[in-house]
Amino acid sequence: MVAIDTNILVRIFVQGDAQLYAKASKIIDNARPSSILLDRVILAEFGYILRPRYAYTKEDVGIMYRALLADERFSFLDSELTRLTINLYESEKPLSFDDCWLLALKKSGKVKDVATFDAALLKRF
């Protein structure tokens, strides 16, 4: 298994630089099932980069997250928690991926509580 950085994902979806897109595509295209690790930090950073820098909407990013989740080449350390986080990301409009991860931890019972000063997140508990 190989872990990939956010810049590989960005190149696959944005396709702005032809040379980097070709390199990123080669990595993804040659991957076997469950051979690419996508860490939650990379997923969060992916959304942070796409939204302001490339002007993608939260809905666009949600679609991209779903595509990654459905792609058999990608593996997640906790796929159920990742799936719940993506569901929350799409439905909880003001929350970031990171906040949705915390909310998913609470909803899944993996943690008893979440300590935060974030008023938007607190409203979800």
C-alpha cells in the first residue's frame, strides 16, 4: 500500500497542469484494489484546497469525496467513519470536513463527547 498526498488528488480532479496530471494519472491508473491509502488529513486538505483556490462548491467536493470512496483502488483507515463523515459533510452545510469528522466520532460512539468552542459544531450535539 502507498499513501498519496493531496497534490496527487488535486491534479486528478483539477487537471490544470498537463504534465502533473499525467504523472498523477499514472499513479492512480496503475494501482491495484486497496493499494492507495487516503488518510483523513489528506481528504480534509483536499477540500480546503479545492474550495477557495479552485472555486469548487461544497457540493462539488462532496461528489469528489464520494467518487474516491467508491473507487476500489483507495483504502481508508476507518472506511465506515470516513463514509459517515462524508455524509455529514454533505448534509451539514456550514461544517468543515474536520468538524464533520468530530461529529462522526460522536455519532458513531467512538468518543463520548467532543470539546469545542465552535458554535456551529456545538449545535449538532
